[in-house]
Amino acid sequence: MASIRIKFDRFPNGLSKAAVFSFDDGREQDRKLVALMNRYGLKGTFHLNSGFLGRDGYIRAEEVSGLYEGHEVSAHTVDHPFLEQSPGDQIAEEVLADRGALESLVGYPVRGMSYPFGTYDDRVAAALPVLGIEYARTVASHGRFDMPEDPLRWHPTCHHKEMILQAERFLASNPRHSRMELLFVWGHSYEFDNDGNWELVDQVGERLGGSKSVWFATMAELIAYRKAVGALRFSVDRRLAHNPSAIDVWFSAESEAVKAGAGETIRL
Ligand SMILES: [Zn+2]
């Protein structure tokens, strides 16, 4: 029997596009931002400094779980240091203590972060897996819709100032060779106050929010999904596919979208 051609180019529900929004620092303007994102069905990953919670201008610890429900709470270190200028044990303490404090508020493992000031070096990135961090966002925008090559140096598409233009490019994108395309926006909610441009959130919500062709995901969901795709097992002729993961996975078989449900073995 002839073997068939499998391609990992699908997100959940067979989609080929995903959007992630990632905001830093947990300032009080997150309340307005989350309310707007909820209105438009956008999902966010919010990177919080546990040491700043409850300070003037910041989110309070007791509102974290309710405010960010349906979104992801992620680490940003306790005190927002320059990690590349920190000794190793200080890096460990900043990351582990932040994870622990946030986990006690949200009730799930916190496995992601963004680099304070966006700065890092090879030593910092290499330390993160031992500290339980699977993915870390930089501020090095590249203007593309690529999935991360290295999740510990996860470069975004653009800052939120450019998100309207990039969202329009993203929706119009139709690559000759199908692939997973990711629009990844980063920023800070307080910048919308500083710059007086909250309308950007409405504009991106109106353009993107209702789209049936886009999967709105947190960073955690995206990484979990990609790991589940990587864990698929195929027979030699690729006519049998087993999904050992606890989440449903989609892929292309001879260019057609196929779903392998959690724990299922399917015949193609
Ligand atoms: Zn920050």
C-alpha cells in the first residue's frame, strides 16, 4: 500500500493561523485591556512581577485569578532585574519565587515568562529549563508570522503599535506552501494610556476578533499544542496515526485536514 504524505501545518480545528497577545508588567491598565480583549474574543498571556503586585499603579494579588481568567498568567521575575547582569543564583531566585507566587494565585503551573526589559544572554536562556520555564518572550520583533524556532528566545511579530497593519497583513496572508502562521503581538497596557491610543485595541478586535480562520491562543496553549503535534506516532506507511497526548491534534494528510483526538489511534 502506498504511503501517504503528512504535513504538520494545522492548528486546532484544522486552521492554519493563530494569534497570541503578550503583555508585560501587570499594571492597573490591564483591567481595561482584559475587558476589551474579552469583548472581542482575543486571548492574552500576561507576564507579572509578583514583587510589584499591590503597589501603586499595579494589579493587586487578590484580583489576579479573576481578572486574567481565560487568559494566561506568566512569569516576569519578582523584581524586574536585568537578568544578564545577575549572578546565577539570583536568576534562579527571581524566576522560581515569581513562579511560586503566581502559581499560588492562579492554581496552575506557570511555565512561561518574558524577559524583563527584553534583555537576556545565552547564560540566562540556558538556565531557564532547569527553573521550569519552557518558553520566554523577547522584544526583538521580526515582522514575520513564524512559529518560534527556539521557544526560550521567542521573538514576537510586532509591538502593539504596529498590530493593526500586521493583523491586516496576517489576515490577507496566503502562503504558496501551507504552514502554521502565527501573529504574535507584545506590549504593555499602560502604553495605551501614555500614547492615548486605546482605539488600537478596538481596531484589532474588530478586524481579527470575529475571524473564523484564526485560533486565539495563549503562549502556553500554543506550546502545548506544538508538543502534542511532535508527539504523534505514525506507522511506516503513515496510514495509522496515534495521538498519545491529552489534547486533540490536527495535521494534513495529502493536504486534507485530519483530526487525531486525544488518546486516539486513527486510520487514514
Ligand atoms: Zn517588564
